[in-house]
Amino acid sequence: MSKRVLMKGNEVIGQAAIEAGCKLFFGYPITPSTEIIEYLSKYLPKAGGTVLQAEDEIGAINMCYGAACTGTRVMTASSSPGMSLKQEGISYCAAAELPVVLVNVNRTGPGLGGLGPAQSDYFQSTKGGGHGDYRLIVLAPSKSQELYDMTLEAFDLAEKYRNPVLLLTDGFLGQMMEPVELKEKPASPEVDKSWIVDGAKGRKKRIIASYSLTNEIGEANNLRWEAKYKDIKEKEQRWEEFYAEDADYLIVSYGTTGRISKSVVLNARKKGIKLGLIRPISLWPFPEKAFIPYKDKVKGIVTVELNTGQMIEDVKLAVECKVPVHLYRRQGGMLPTEDEILANVEKVFNLASEEV
Amino acid sequence: MEKVFGRPKGLTEVPFSFCPGCTHGIIMRLIGEVLEELDIIEDTIGVSPVGCAGFSQDFFTCDFVGGPHGRAQAIGTGIKRALPDKIVFTYQGDGDIAGIGTQHAIHTAARGERITSIMVNNAIYGMTGGQMAPTTLAGMKTSTSPHGRDLVINGHPIDLPKTIATLDGAVYVASVSADSPKNIIQAKKAIKKAFQVQQAGLGFSFVSVLSTCPTNWGLSPQDSLQWLRDNMMPVYKLGELKVTEEVKNL
Amino acid sequence: MAKVKILPEYCKSCRLCIEACPKGVLKIGDKANAKGYYTVIAADEEKCNGCTLCAIVCPDVAIEVYK
Ligand SMILES: Cc1ncc(C[n+]2csc(CCOP(=O)(O)OP(=O)(O)O)c2C)c(N)n1
Ligand code: SF4
């Protein structure tokens, strides 16, 4: 039964994981993600699951690796420095094609950084992060309802593609209180479990590992993964458009800044500026398809990011450099105001005179 | 005539990938025998390390998982927490478990994780060509301690089973050797006990096995055995280092 | 009556069995296996008492013993 509640963003993720049938959570506390492990420590056991606080993030991700090998729904959550520690394990999960759900509540960096919201882990999340040529499916919610819905979906996607799925949020979304509808999870599609290890009873033994003995096998593996990534790229691009259809100018922004940018668009429209928004929801695969109708049409794009300019590279590729693409960014935990974003859009495109 | 010795059912037909005379193979066989004798092949999931034993997944007839260097116990923990009724063991070199993976060694034991870990102590990094390991003896020459392990620069070797025995969650800890028929028989008893401890759900069980690396020690297989006796045994004392009351009553 | 059987495809010619055998049954033969190892043979077969010491120390499970 679905019900409407007021909850902290991080707790919403925890509740959604329980609803999704997550049975094991391995983690290590780090602000601003800690409420996820705290919430689950309280409620997952009541749902027949277990939370284990690992010795560190390396332990946590490798425990996820082991649990995922058995076909059990498993999750870990952390924030930026912790995600750095997990990268080797994530690479192994991708290579072994394990359905692990990961959450990164992005804080600032590099180094220890601060606790404020940031999007500085965009490259790490979308380009591999660890060693080797792999991709995670990366989902970027921008409100509590999406935290819930996307956490639910992350488990299905991970199993469907046998690939780790990363939910990329930030300290702002994690700490924010917002009403959410806790929907009942629809039944998950049947998935093939003929690969899991659970003891070779009445069947041939199975091995889950990622070492390739010869270069020929190595290349065959890479080609197999590549084909999977291509398939995901084709089928799983997600985005939201907001006043984009007739827009002269577009903001491209995800997550927290994607949310702020909606108000910017409304304010611009009041001033007579035809501004629209494309809000990427899947960061990998990046929603290139969203730009097809606009790349020969709009006069300019501004990406609004909480980093030195990371997603802007994917936007430039998506519009094939046919449109000037500018960056407006704040860093170190600072959030831009609606006014400052709009002022910047006006400045880079010389729009002040167009005001009515 | 009846076969009184042969390949145990716990092992596949795949020949071991180890160098000639390397006692890794003896330890693998002992585990294969124990899996057969306890009739747990179909209930067991092994976890292989990165190192010379990195191909263990091919050698055993049970399900197997391989992951990153040093992480076998964390992976084993994940498997066991998902499938508490299955038997989970890790097979790891000394570099794997006492070097890069030390944090898992300590915490898996402290948690009393109901898994079994077998450590193969050959005092060196075999797979990567004979570098210094956490277990390399004082004065011992390796490719990264070419003048001998200098205790001032490199510190002291770690006797991991001794450390593990101090942790409450570890209920059975044994230090054994694969150098002679007598010690091999002892080693098998310890390995068997370690698996029985897990079957009884008593806590973490750990067996460290002294093993040779003729290739990187630069000795013949036979001389390696003698070198192990003369140099490793005085430092890494053999015996059951910890047997809790519950384990004694098994 | 006992018999020791060497499985040449597994033998790596490490000699540990030769040293372990109290009766001097085993020695290196003059035939190489596919990997190029001159494999062990039971040269003095009739001396074997089936003690299995050679098999216990064999690191490659290359020895079977019958009694
Ligand atoms: C993160 C990481 N660091 C280093 C290595 C390289 N490496 C592979 S095996 C190994 C040491 C193995 O030594 P040990 O665990 O003692 O096992 P042995 O080979 O002696 O049986 C090292 C350093 C690796 N694979 N991964
Ligand atoms: S390198 Fe050493 S430890 Fe590795 S298989 Fe060869 S002899 Fe054994």
C-alpha cells in the first residue's frame, strides 16, 4: 500500500531499498551519506535483512561482491572519499557482471573536502572511476520522490543488465525533507539466475571471476562488455525536458542544480527570455538523444554544475559542437541562486537588451 | 588391488599451475580431501586470492569466486551472510592475507565470521616474482630486500596466526607445515578441524600453512623443505594456537 | 603386495617423492611428458610396501597407490 510521508532524502533511499527487496547492506559511515546506513540498521533487520558495518569501504564493496555472487539483492552507500576507496572493487563487480546497487552522496573534493553538495564525482561516476574499460549505469535524482523511485528501479536495472548501478546524489538531496509517496514496488521481472554460486548441488560447478588467461580471451571479454554497454546506451537514456520545445537557449543541469534550474527557466520566461531545460536523469548513458531536436535549433547552452566543468564535455559531444556551450558553476559546497544563474545566462548570451 | 591413495573428489582433473616442487599443491590436495571426507563439496563456495593460488577456482570441484588481491575474506563474508547454511572458505597467500588484506584478516576474525581461511606462508610474494612479503624473515634476501630484510628499514615479519589467536571471534587457529609426511598429516587434521568448526557454526577458523617457494627462494624443492625447517619453523611456531572449549568439545 | 602408479601427465619431476620413499622404489625416468618433464617411474616396483609417503608429499597429486 502506498503512503505519503515526510522523510529525509537519505532515509528515503534506505526505505526504497527495503521495499526493493534488498537483503544485505554493507557500508562504512561517512557524512553526508550516514543516515542511509543508520536508517537501514534500524529497519532492514525487521524486513529480514542484515546490515554489516564493514572495516572500511574496501571491505564493504567486496562484501557486496560476494553477496551479489549469490544472487542476493545487495547495496552499499558512501560519499566521495569512500567512493574512491571502493573503486577497485567496483571495477571487479563490473568485470564479474554483478548486480550491485551503489549510492554516492557526493560531497566536495578533492581530498577530504567538505560536506556540502557537489557534483565533482561526475567523471568518476560516468567514465569508469576504477581501472579498466567499464561503465556503471548512473542515475541522478533531483527530488525525494526520484530518490525513492530510482532506488527501486536501480535494483531491477542492475539485475536486468547484470551491471552495477550507481545512484548519484549529493548532501543537499540527502539532508532535504520533502514529502514522498512510498509506493509499493511492482513485481520485478524474472531474471536469469543460472550464473549464481550457491553450492554445486545437482549441477556443474560455477566460477565467478574476471581473470583472462590469454589476450584473445581478454579481448573477447571486452567485446562482450562493450556490446552490453552499447545495448544499455541504446535503451536506457533518460532525461526530463522543461520548456525546451520552443527554447532559444537551454540550461543543461542534473540533480540539485537541475532542480534549481527549473525556477530559473520560469523566471526567464517571465522576462520574455525563451529559456528551456534539459535535465539528464541517466548520467551514463548520457542522454545524447535529448539533444537531437535541439542541436541545429538553439542559440546557446549553459551547463550549470557543482564542479570545475565536467558534464559540459558530454554536452559538447552531444551537440557535436554545433551550439556554443558555456559553463556556470559553483564549487566547494556552494549552491548557485536562481538569480545568479539567470544573470549568467543573460551575460554570456548578451540578453540583457532583450528584456521586456 | 584397492586404490589407497589417489585424487580426492574435491579436486578437478585440472593439473595445478604451480612450479615443480611447490607445496601449494599439497595444501590444495588436503583441502580437496577434507571437502570429500566431510561430504561438503556441493555445499561449499571457495574464494581464491590473487597470487600463485589465483587459479584455485579451476582446481576444486566446488563453486568458486575470485576477486581482488587481498579481499577474499570480505568476499567470503558477503557470501556467508547471504548463504549462512553454506560452507565458505578462502585460500590466500601470505601477501594476500597478511599484507594488502590485513584489515579483513583482523576484522573477519574479530567478527567471528563463520568462514574458514587457509593462509599459505612462503615468506615471499611468489606470483610477482619473489618480492618481500610481510612474512619475509629478518635478513632474508628477496628482490625488494636484495641485501636481506633490514629490520630498521622494513620492520619485523608478521606472525599472523599469533595475532588472529588474540581475537575473541577466532575460535580455532592453527599453524602447520607442508614440509614432511608427518607435518602434512597434522596439517590435514587442522584443516579438517577448521571446516568442522565452521559446520558447527562456532566462529572463525584459521589455519596457516608453512609452504615453500623453490623458484623464488632459488633452491631445489628438497632443499627448500630443509630451508623451511631451519629458518621458518623457529620463527613461525607450529601447533594449535587457539582451541576454545566449544571446539575441544566438538 | 602393493603398487605405486605415477600419472605422467601430472608429474613435474620435482623429486620430492623420490626423497620420501623409504624403499628407494622411485627414480626419474627417461621419457618426457607433454610439458617436457622427465617423469618419475617406479623402477623397483616390487619393493613398494604401499606406505603412501611418496603420494603424501607429491605436490601435484601425480601418484596413486594400490594395495
Ligand atoms: C591491488 C593489487 N596490488 C598488487 C597486485 C600484484 N600482486 C599480485 S599477486 C601479489 C603477491 C602475491 O603474494 P602472496 O599473496 O604471498 O601469494 P603467492 O603468490 O606467494 O602464493 C601481488 C603483489 C595486484 N594484483 N593487485
Ligand atoms: S612462484 Fe613460488 S609459490 Fe608460486 S607456484 Fe612457483 S614455487 Fe610456488
